[in-house]
Amino acid sequence: MKYAIYQMDIYPGDPEKNRQKVKEWMEQEVKKNNPDTVVLPEMWTTAYTLDDLDKYADSDGEPTKSFLRDLAKELNINIIGGSVANRVKDDFYNSSFVFDRSGKLVYEYDKVHLVPMLKEPKYLTGGQHVPEVFELEGVKMGLIICYDLRFPEVVRTLALEGAQVLHIVAEWPDARTNHWVNLQIARAIENQMYVISSNRVGSYNGTRFCGNSMAIDPWGDVLKQGSDDREETLTTQLDLEKVKQVRNDVPIFSSRVPHLYKTGL
């Protein structure tokens, strides 16, 4: 499966301009690299304009759902749709949508872990369901959003349910770049899965974001890594047989003794 990861800067509070930017990028990538799957970053329609969610957020996923659905069908690509600010009744969520080549919505997720450092809990409501496994082209996958990366139990659950690829969409700040890079590598190694991430670049409201979007294989080897300060596209090809090989060579899942582990703490 061939991926194209968009490490983009975001126009704050201008969803229409960001949608046009994403549309043009996808069209160019399909012509240039013909990817199977594209990946967008977190909050790509608005950036972290949390004070103005009333003006800029989607409503029940629209217009983002229709926008991504139409692009998936038109361009014949799978879309890991980053995430967007999304109003549902009286609450705002940080929501992600995944579409297959036919334009079918195969998965949606509301970010569970909200970031105190970016004041998300003041403005957003946390999702009530942990990430679950979904499939694209017969491959079991998972998706988490930014701060979720700091909670390894979430990713382990996905791995135990058979996920071979983990997607991470983010607006991770450069003050904690080393955490961003090293935690991704750790998740790949400890769960023996591919990790594919899209993080934004640029800055907003005094926070600079660190880029370093990544593609990491199940051994923890970095296949591709973006810069920390410029827009770019990362392309990579996944060999899913490698997941099986690594899990066979180092059989951590059959070596587990879960009846000895404390849970629910």
C-alpha cells in the first residue's frame, strides 16, 4: 500500500481556503505519485482557533464529510482525513473521518484525550469511545489524534485486535519534538506495526508546530521523516508481510501474561 502524507501549514480560521489547498494537493499527488492512501494532519480546516469554534467548526461533520467523500470517489484514493473541529448539538469535538476509494465513510473517531497545554478541555468535549480497528483494502488499521500518542494502552489494544498500521494525525508543538519522535518509534516497536503520522508545520497564537511527520516500520526503523519547519509530502510503500515477519520473529503477543497485569488503574 502506497502512502502520501501531507505535512502542511494551516490558514487559521479559514476552512474554505484550507479545503481548496487540500484539494489541490490531493489532485497533484494523484497525478504525480498515484498513492493508495493519503493522510492529513489534525484540525486542518481551522487550526487551533478554539475561541472562534462557533464561526468555523463543522456541524455534524459537514462540510468536511462531503468534501472528503467526493475527493475519495473522484480521485480513487483512501483518505485518512486528519481531524476537524466538529459541532454536535451543543458540544464541540475534535473529530476524524476515514473514507475508502468508493467514498464510503469507514470510520470516525472523536479525540478522547484532550490537551491541557493547548486548553482543549476548556473548549472541546472528549470522545466517549476509545479508538477501534477499521479496515482499508483488507488491512486492519487504527487511528489516534495527537495527545492520544501518550497513552500506550490505547495503541496496545488496537494491536491486540489485529491492527497492522497505526495512523497519528497531529498538531504537535516543537517544545516537545523529542517526545513526538521517540513515542512514535516506541509505539511501532512495542506493537510491531507500521506507524504513519501527519503533523502540521507553522505557528499559531504563539505556538510553533514541529512537523517531523513520519513513516516507521514494525522494527522501529524510520522509513521517512519530515523536516521541522516546512511543508512537504512524504511518500512511502508499506510491505504488510513485514508485520507478520516481525511478530513471528519476536513473538511478544504470545509471550504476554495478561492475568498478571494490573488493569483499570
